[in-house]
Amino acid sequence: GREYMAESKAVRRDASVKAFVGRNSLSGREELDLHGLTVPAALEAVMFALTERGGGGGGGAPLVVVAGRGSHSAGHQARILPALKAFLSSRGIDFSVDSSGTFLLHPPR
């Protein structure tokens, strides 16, 4: 039972990572697409992107983060959107979000 659950979780995580890399590695834009990730993986990806950019939006340009509205989540309830709002607010990161679940993370002033 436990081994199966652990293996199942690892397979889902690997699939999430592959989907994320496929959508983001060739982007060339200042955009991060979180579709297909779990909440912990999405928050980790945002933390990594912010660290790489020096804390906010490097070079004065905002970082676009696409979280989505939860249309593909179980029960059509957003999971990443509220978690990302709480995460950014708790760290004092200036952001705006539109009705489609797209965030603009503004660089520190």
C-alpha cells in the first residue's frame, strides 16, 4: 500500500515536471506557465524564478505567471491561484492578477 502510494506520487510529480519544462524552457519570454503542476511544485517554480531574477522582476519588466482559474482542476476549483496569492502576499511581493488567473509580479522599486 505505502510503496504503491509513494510510487504513484513520484510518477505524478515527474509528469508535472516534464509538462512544466516543456511549456517553459523554450519560452524566451518573461512568462511562467504553472498549468499541470501541483500547488507545492508551482510555488517552488515561482520561488526559483524570483530567485533567478533577483527577487522580483529583473530589469524592470514584470514577470508574467499563468496560474489559471482552475477550469481543469477537480470540481473546477482553483488550487494554485489562491495559494500563489497567499504566498506572494506573505512575502510582500507586489502583484496584480486578472480574471483569467494571470499574475503580473512587479519588480521591487
